[in-house]
Amino acid sequence: MNLLSIVRKNLILILNLLYWKNIIIWINSNESSVMLSNYNTLLIKKLYCEYNFHYIEAHKNIGASAINRGAVEVVIITNYVN
């Protein structure tokens, strides 16, 4: 994979995350409850820092390589306290 492919892939990922962040802001502005999940990464923590985080361990059973399967930490993000 060349550098341009890596940059393009990461740019698409970031634009997708920002798209969903704007949807969450819109839902929150309508005083509706929202819940989403994602991998627990630094980018996700910074992007949704004003919301509530709940951490769980999930098992990833799908993957091209068996080495990449197994437990992963997932964060559940909400705009409400439970």
C-alpha cells in the first residue's frame, strides 16, 4: 500500500467520523437521547469528550486473519446518564 492510499483511507475514515459527530450534535440539539458505540481509541475519546462513556469488552469473531480476532475494548457513548 503506498502513501497516497494510506492518506486517502485515513481521510475517508476521519470524514466519516465527523459526519456522524454532526448527526449526534443535531440529535442532541433536539433534546433526544442518543447512544453509539465504537472502538475505544484516542480519536473517539477526543471527538466525543463532552458525552458519557461506558466501557465494555467485546469479542471480535470476524476477521480475515484469525490473529486479529479476540477481545477488543468498545466504548458506548451516550448523552444521558443512566
